[in-house]
Amino acid sequence: MSVQETIKKQIEENSVILYMKGNAQFPQCGFSSRAVSILKACGIEKFAAVNVLEEPEIRQGIKEFSNWPTIPQLYVNGEFIGGSDIMSEMYESGELQELLKNTSV
């Protein structure tokens, strides 16, 4: 299975998945930490997290998959949402909470 196929499968199998540096318990960068905090503030305690530091092929592959240059990257119900800045904006407007209501987490 190619890296792109692996990423596609991960996104399809998880209603909320965050590609990040570190994991949900121990984020390894400020942006990933902020992304985890935002998800928790939205009431999402359990979500899939892929540590791109442990999987360099995924780290590069996810950037190509989404055509987005930075990590973290959030996907909800198969849709690319964005990184921590976009998550922050969506959280502040209430849009992210609304989007996450429709997940099967």
C-alpha cells in the first residue's frame, strides 16, 4: 500500500483525525498542542492522532495529500479542515463546534 493509500484509509476510517507532531497526551510542538486543546475544548476527547515525527513518509505524504505545507492537519468526516490557525478561527466563530457535532466519535 502506498503512503497516499495509507493516508486515505486512515482518513476514511476515523471521523476525526489529527496529523500532528507528538501525540494527544504529549504534543511535540506548540501548534499541535493548540490543535489538541481546541479539540478538547469542543468536547472531543477521543480522536485519532498520527505522530508524523515517528512516520517521516506520512509527514511528507500528508502535505502532498492535502496540498497544505504545515503540520498539524485536521480532518473531520473525511474533509480537510486545516491547521491550528484555521481551527482557532473556526473555534472562535463556533463553526468548529458545529462541525464536530456531526461526528461519530
